[in-house]
Amino acid sequence: MNGKMKAIVKTKEAKGAKFKEVSIPDYGSEQVLIKVESTSICGTDLHIYEWNKWAQKNISVPQIMGHEVAGKVLEVGDRVENIEEGDFISAETHIPCGYCYQCKTGKQHICNNMRILGVHKDGVFAEYAVIDKVDVWKNDPTIPAEYASLQEPMGNAIDTILAGDVAGKNVLITGAGPAGLISVSVARAFGATQVIVSEPNDYRRKIALEMGADKVVNPLEEDLTDIIYERTDGIGVDFVAEMSGNEHALNEALKLITAGGEMGLLGLPDDNVSLDLTNGVIFKGITLVGVTGRKMFNTWYTASRLLKEERIDLDPLITHIFPLEEFKKGMELMESGNCGKIILKP
């Protein structure tokens, strides 16, 4: 498909990005070209926009940003099977090599040679995008495009919550960014008895309540320890979803898990952190599980079913919808923290 399109492009090794006209991308024999219907801003996109240390090490400019997407297939490569023009799809963002030890043993999500959409290749903040066939996920046509574009971050929340057994249990979620907020509803869907959220941002605490939290706590103004023990009869929580990447939050959460409890770790610290491994983990028999990406494609089946069966309502999470050209408004809101998930529409 020849022609031009509008896209958000990281053009310089500095803060910012440009909304500009570029060529519609070519696709290979094992790729598809899609018309983007909905895309959403992730924390990774904000890092690239702000040009933080991680972005400086991982991003080559110029590059089209974005990786969370839903759209319609327009054209299909000649070595693509079971995907047709007109299919409504989303995209897994991890592009595995297919031949390393992890890939060969069913762990594609932690491929040793991983490439990432919108990081190592042009992304989806555009009118059209190219998706590798290995990453195509066919959506149920009844799922709204806005919801379908959120299955990737939803998958992060699912894998974090399912890192332990939450059914009938008390759950603490530390950090109510988008993944943390989705985790509230996921924990509810999988039978958590009580979901407590620790988050300093007023705006996000309100959303957490709308997503189904039983109790929200401002850890800067309230005593989280007292609240947890009061609400769990002095036992502590059975499971923690650590979504903040904050060292203090992580250590406090370890103290609040009952012996034999579990923790899923998705939050990324900016630097190395110190833990009381002896007393906080080993002697308490705590299970720690690191979460990266989504299992391909076990997690996607779970996300799709939860949406199709309306077990999760993402409406409270979607706080802003902007046309693609107004992406800077979205980035400014992300910087302020006064938002949930921001959708961009080409």
C-alpha cells in the first residue's frame, strides 16, 4: 500500500516528539498491515517522550512510538496463515526469536533475543502499522476497540495477580498506575475477598475505588501497617501485587505479607534496591515472582475471556480520549499522574 500517513515520531535524542507525515510502512512476507483504530499511551511511551536514561540506551531515532493497539487488517504477507483482510486484531508487543532456549521451552515472553514493538521497531502511534504474524491476536468483534487496545497492559495485571492464589484471600496492591488499577478488577474477577490499594495520588485512588477496591490508602498520610493489620485481624495479607517499583513500598509490603504469602513484582525500580532477604523472605517462606510481559498466548486468552464475558469494566480506567495529533496533552497528563489510561484515536 503506497501513500502517506500521519504518525507520532521520536525525531531527536531529547524530550518531545513530532506529529508528522511519513510514508505508509512496507510489510514483509510474515507481517500484516493494519489500519489503527485505537491505541493507548503506556509508561514506556512516556519514558521515550521524556528521553530518560532507559530510552537513551534503547531507542534509535527517528522512530514511530507506541505499542498498545487495536485495528483492522488491511493487507497480509504471503507467508501469513489464518489471518485475513478485515480481521479485528490487537498485538502482543514482544517479538520473540523463536529459536532460543526460552522460546523452544514455551517461554516466548522471556525470549533471550527479544525485540519490542515501538522500542526496537516502528510502533503504532500512527494511522497504519505493521505487525509481525507471531504477535497478531484476533479479537472478538464485540469487544470495543478501546478495550481491545488495552489487552496488552491488562495482560501485565493478569500475570501479576495470577503469580499467586488470590481466591478467597486478602490482597494488597502497591501502586495504582494503569496496571495497578486493572489489577484491582482482575483480583476481584479471580475471587479475592478483600482488595486494598496503597497509592499516594488522589486521582488514582478514586479510580481504584471505581475499579472495585475495598479500601484505598494514602501511604504518605496514613499508617498502612495499622490499616492492614486492622482489616486482616492481625494476620497480614496473603498476596501483594507490587506495581510501584518503589523501594520503601516493596519493603513495607514484605513486612505486611503473612508467612507463606506470595508477591507478584511488576513495578520497575529506577536503581538497585535493598531487601531484608533473611527475615523478610526466607524465614517467612515468601514466594516472589517477577513478571515481564504476557505469556504467549495463555494470558491473552484470559484477557479476552474476561472482556467478552464482561467480568471486567475498563470504563473507569479510560479517563481521556484524544485525537492522535493531540498526543502532547496525553503526555502532559501522564507526567502529572492525574489520569488513568489515555486513548489516542487516529
